Amino acid sequence: MILTQILQLECVKVPLAGTDKDSVIKELVDLLDAAKLLLDKDEVLQAVLSRENTRSTGIGSGIAIPHGKCKGVRDLVMAIGVSPRGIDFQSIDGKPVYIFVLLVSPIDKTGPHIQALARISRLMLDEDFKNKLQSAASAEQLYNLISEKEAE
């Protein structure tokens, strides 16, 4: 799976304005909505927040991958944001999160959802790449970093 096939530049935000878990998730959902990728913004927000309340998607090392499945989307959609100051996301390592990758998919499309989660996780294992994302100065720079990494 190539992430830039589902990630659009207008769904990337650097820096994020949110200062807590819920406001960051809402901000990323708003990006998807503004890009006209959602059928029902409220349903998407509820699905992601509900999943997050079950167990934090802060996977450690400064990364969170909030995600959900619902009828509020037609296809797998993705948004990414960076918070330079870090946000408490109740991560498994107890450290702040800087890079947020939001994924939302239809209930009946589990395969692409899992493939995207796996691809994101693999990319974030590259410490140098992760550091470049975290220090990106703009949405365009962050998007280009992902695009270049996937072209390798």
C-alpha cells in the first residue's frame, strides 16, 4: 500500500492547533471533512473517539494512530498532523505524541485499513524519517517527505 494514494495534501496540517487528545482528533477529522472525503463528519468523529476511549492509539515513540471504522466514509481516508510541542495522548510509553496519523475506513473494508496501519507502523520504525516528519516546517514538506520515502 502506498500511503500517498490515500493521503491528500489538504489533509496534512503542520502545526496542529489542538492541545489535547480530543481537539487534535477533531482537527484531523475537520481536515477530512473540508476535503469533502466524509459522508458524515459527526459519525466519523464519534467512531474515532469511541475507539480511542477503548484504548489509546498512542503507540509510543511520539506517534499516535487514531483510527475508526464507520458508515461515515465511502473509502479509506487519512489525515496527518504534527504538534511541535507534543501532546499527552496516554501513550503506552507515557511520553508526549508529536506525529498524529488519523485513519478512517468503512466498516466492510478491513483489509485496506489493516494494510494502512501496518504501512504507517513500518515507516515510523525509521527513526531518521520519523524525526524529519516531526520537524517538518509545513504541510507540503511533510507530504513530500512521505512521498519521497515511499518512492525509495
